[in-house]
Amino acid sequence: MTVDTCVVLRSAGVSVVLDVTGGRLPAIVHWGADLGALTPDDVGTLIRAGVRPVASNLVDEPARLAVVPEHWTGWVGRPGLSGSRGGRDWSPRFTTSSLRVNDSPAGGRLVEAGAGSVEVVARDDAAQLELTLRIELTRSGLVRSRASVTNLGADPYQLDDLVLAYPVPQVASEILDLAGRWTKERVPQRHAFTVGTHLRENRKGKSGPDSAYVLHAGTAGFGFADGEIWGVHTGWSGNHTHYAERLYTGDQMLGGGELLLPGEVILGQDESYTSPWLYGSYGVGLDAVAHRFHRFLRARRNHPSVDRPVTINVWEAVYFDHRLDKLLALAEAAASVGVERFVLDDGWFGARRDDHAGLGDWTVAADVWPNGLHPLVNRVNELGMQFGLWFEPEMINPDSDVARAHPDWVMATGDRWPLEARFQQVINLGIQECYAYIRDAMMAILDEYNIAYIKWDHNRDLIDAGTAPTGRPGVHEQTIAYYRLVDELKAAHPGLEIESCAAGGGRVDLEAMLHCDRIWVSDCIDPLERQQMNRWTQQLLPPELLGSHIASGASHTTGRSHTLNFRAASAVFGHLGIEWDLTRANADELVELGAWVGFYKENRSLLLSGDLIRIDDPDETISAQAVVAPDRSRAIYSFAEVGRSIVTLRGRLRFSGLDPNRRYRVTPVLLEHAPVVKPPVWWGVEPDGSSEFDHLAAGTAPGLRPTEEFGVELTGAALATVGLTHAPTHPETAILYLAEAVD
Ligand code: GLA
């Protein structure tokens, strides 16, 4: 039987119209704004109206672009499936023989399915290949697809590439994706969508600090609030691709998949390979695109609650210098400012006194911890804090007991070891005994101590990552084993949270996030950098998943110094933490830090569950954003000075995202620490009598107290379209405002 049906999926303002007629692979007729209800005739017309006249020099049948693009159709762009049996069966022609909608058999001219799934099975009997393609529209309006290919023949089939692609209309003329590096993750880059391929390949064996992250195409000049935008994301934590391709025919598409190394996947008879999910988000404005990802993640059964515990991580406080008395003092100081989780970082195990040795030997170092971690864990728990611990499970130092005992567990091409990075190699979780060793070692620590949280690191890239004894590429197996290991540990320890860290924000993707609970955005905690990194990391992840810490005054990775105001105001729009030797903080700093922690706790249910609004401002020296409660009753705004403007005053700031018809009172938060140089009249404040010059000398906030006229009251419409005068501050400071509905 061949399938001859169309399917319309609709959810959250998005329609996806799929043509599954004539036994051909599903093709997207429309992915974008909701088209409302369509009759079977409407869908037929939509398909017919998109059939191109056959232009000269093209194949005599109009090429039709399937979600797995097929070369035989005359499509001369990147094919979906590439592979062969020693040079045969390399251009399959699939015929779809079964269709299921919402996991039940379906047929007829048109099936309408709301949010749901479409799954087809297709075969090429001559090439002896079967393809299963699943396309879903989530309740948040994300389209996601993945494909499996099965070898039905007796001869092995070498799979070289299996990518999926979504067509985007020609009004999408600009591309925006992300780049980055260690300590500067997720920097936007933008250019015209020209003929050719904008190809982002990743061969690091992890998502990478430079991943394309979300590859968007949109109408000219699109911004956070404007322009039609289509974005794709490959949900995979190993080697992968994202690409935007525009052909001479005018067809253009966004695609992605796993990047397979030569000979990495060779399918024996009846063996299958499944691609990662390719996610697609459509919206008007980048915020709308981001919200679909956020809502998808927030709808997960295991999504962390808004009570994200304020965390202290000790890395920048002590590095490898683990001394119980110091760590206990740090725990006491942390508890006194309201911290709820204490995380012990690298250096507690094996011979790991610095980064040259010990990785892979996951037993507590007896010379440093003669009584194990118990004295620390117990005190942390007594202080009412959870305990968290650092691991780097996929890594091994050549100078370790495990490397000496099992040199064949190091990932390598066979004849030599890869170049070292950070004095380490990668341990091969694709080898069953090796996987079991790492799992059991981690389980033993989790069984012995009361551990609520793992900071799971992955510092080096996978170079020459082959697997013994042949040296064949092993990145695919390693990536799958990583997910399995996370899942096994969590199943054995319900409630255990895992942070995805990879030398900072090097393993951030949706598949990792379906297994983990938080990411470490970057090893750079400099708030000026974090303003940008958090802003763009939120293009995929909601704020509650972003590890966002307040570090010491002088940044350890940039050398810049910042006020506590700027460090804290930048950090509270995420899962708040501290990464600072609090035993060296002075009394004033501890008071102010306590106030920020208090503010966060009071407002985290809003900060970590609201809708993210990033405000476009033509003056790039200001970075503005807000989190607005889903019912529009409250919002917190941040206006950060990230540079010095060439104008003295920036005019009125727009408070967008509120309900235009409701009235709101807007007030500055933490007035006693607000770094304003001269408060604007609308603040309704007066000097508190302290000396302006003392404040100038100390570099502290000016000393203000609210009057009876504190703040202003206006409609959401007036606040968004007219706005309120900017309060001039020094560069690299931020002012937060609370907007509360009064009706
Ligand atoms: C990586 C992480 C850091 C820290 C160190 C420890 O760089 O990103 O936060 O845990 O490893 O070696």
C-alpha cells in the first residue's frame, strides 16, 4: 500500500502542513504562522499552488523537497541520507508504505491533528533500506523530527550522513546564529542568506562553546520583538551539523543532524541508526522563537521547580587547595548570606592535587580528606545546605591508576594516543567494562554521601577519538553512553540533579537538557560578559537552567573589576549562585550580598517562571531585559549599562511586555544599593541625609529613601510605548525595576 494523505498539525499559533501523497516522503508545504482550519481542498490547492513551472535545465518533474531530501528527485542540494554498500545503493528512492498520526494508523485525504505526531515508514526494496521518519509538533509549537535508517540487506551499509531539513520561504533573507569560544560563549553573528551553504560543523565530541546553537533565518532586520523568524537546533551533544542552504533554484532550507566520522556507523543486517531530533521554532521576533523552546522544556515532567537553591561553588574560592578548615569557614559564610547548596569542585579525589593527575580515580583522596568528605558534607547539611560534588566522568589523566591499569580504555585511533589537552585524555565509555567501572565508582560515592547535585564536567575536545582495538571512530557511542550514564545515576538516586558543564558552557543542547537540570554558562563570570552570554544562551534555555553566579570583585578570567551591584543584578536572572571566597569578603559586601540573595529568594518564582523579554535598543551601550509573569501581574526589568553612550541621557526606556490595558506601579528595587548618579524625578525619592561625598569617595550607592510618591503608576500601553526616563548611572552597573499590576 502506498500512502496518499496530507496532515495538518496546529498548536500555539503554528501550522505545519505535510504532503505525504503519492507514496513519497513527507514534505513540508507550510511551517509557520497558524493558517486556521483548512479543508482537504484547501490543502490540495496549497500544494498545487506551490508546484513550480519546470524551468529550463532542470529535471522534467518539479523537484519536491522532503524532510529527508532525496537526490533522485533532482534535488541537487545536500541529500538527507548519504551512504553506500561499497559504492552501491547510494541514492535510494523511498516509497512510503505506512502512516501513523498520533501513534495510530491514519489515511484519507486529510488528517488534522493539533499538537501531535506523524510517523511514516518507507522502503527502497532495491537498495534494501528502510526509513522511519517521525515529525512532531509540540504543545509549545516546536516542530521536531528524527529519522531511523535500517539495513535490510545482508551486506553491510556504511552510513555517512543522515540530516533532516526544513524549507523556509524566500522572505527569510538574513541568517543569525551563534559563535563563541571558551569564556565567551554564544556570540551572535549575522549575515545575508546567500546562495551556497552556511555550514556549521562541530567535531569536538560535545556541543561546543562555538556551536551554532540556534540557526535562524528571518526577514530583513528581525529583532527580539519583530520579524518573521524560523530557527533550527540539532539536539545532540556529540559531533553535529547545522546548515542553511540556498540553491540556485531559489529553494532554501535549514537543516542539521549528527556529524558521523568515516566508518563510524556501519549497519549490519537489520541494524538501525537513529538521528538526533532536529528542532524548529517559528515566531515573530527572537523572543517568540525562544519562548517555544522554553515552554517545551518547562513542560517536562522532571523540569526543576522554581525553588532553585542558591548555590555556592568553591572553584574560584579555593581551586585545588582543598583544606577542611577553609572549606568549613566558606560553608559557614555561605550559609550566613542565605546559600542553600554547597558544591565541592575539582580536586577531592585520587592524586588530583592539580590538573596533571588523578582524573579517572574516583575515590576520595585520603591524604587530603583523612576522614573522607564526611566532616564537610555533615557540616554543610547541618547548616541546612545541600551538598554537590564535581566529576569529570569521561576524562582520564594518563597519570592515574586507571590509565596505568587500562591503557586501552583511552580513546585513540589505534597506533598512538591523541594529543593531550589539559593533560588529559578521554576514557572510552563505549567499552562496556570501562563504562561499568566509571558508573560503579560514581555510584559508590553517591551511596556513601548525601549528594543532591553533580557538577558534570567535560573539559577537553574529542580528538582522534577512536575505540580499541581497531581504532574506529567512537564519538557516536561515547555520546550515547553519556546519556545512559546520566540516566542510570539518576534512576538509582531519584532527585539527583546534574549540571552540564564542559569547560564552562561547552555542552549546551536540547538532548543534554532532556537528561540534565542546569548548565554552567561559562567559566567567565565577569558580569559584562555575562550580560551578553546569558542573553543569548536564553535563546534556547529558560533562565532557571542557567548557572548564574556572583563572583569576586575582580574577574578571574578577564581581570576586570565590577561592583557587587553589577555582579548581582546580572546574576539574578538565572539559577543564582556564588563563586567567591566569602571568607575574604568584608562586612559591607556580606550585607549587600545577603540583600541580593534575599531579593532573589523573594522573587525567584517570577524570575524563574516568567516570559523572557529582551528589549531591542538602538543604543548598544544599554542591555535591557525583563521577566514577565505569565498572567502579566508582575515583571522585573533590568537596564544594564554595558558601555558609555555618546549621549548624556538615553531618553525614555520602554517597559515592554506588560498587559497594555492594566495599570502598573513601577519602582526601583533594592533602593539602598541602586547605583544611580542622580535619581530621576519619577522615582519619588529623596536623599537619606548621608554625605554625597562620602558615597562618592567610597564608590557606594548615594543613599536614598522613598517618599510617599515612590515610583510611578501607568498603563502597560504607556509604559511600553512612551516609557520612563532613564536614570543615569556609571558604566557597568545595572538598575532593576519591579512592575506590579495595581488593578
Ligand atoms: C572546568 C569548569 C570549571 C571548573 C574546572 C575544574 O573548567 O568549567 O568551573 O570546574 O573545570 O577543573
